[in-house]
Amino acid sequence: MIEQKFIKESVKRQMIKEYLKERLAGAGFGGVEIQRTPMGTRITIIAERPG
């Protein structure tokens, strides 16, 4: 049960990472940090050329 939840979360994270990598290719996509809290979710995008 718990293992399935972790696997689903990992798959979601990978899908988000692939989507952002495709959409932000021109910005030099460097990675993404996803932080989940009880108040919400914070996504930090790391780019070589912001803007």
C-alpha cells in the first residue's frame, strides 16, 4: 500500500520533470525541486538562462 503511493509519486515527479524539460528547452532546463507541505505544493525550476 505505502510502496504503491511512493511509486505513484515518483512517476508523477518524473512526468513533471519530462514535461518541463520539453517546454523549457530554450531556457536550459537544469532541474526541478518539488516540495509538498500540508499548505500546498512548491515547485522550484532550475534554469541556466532565466527569463
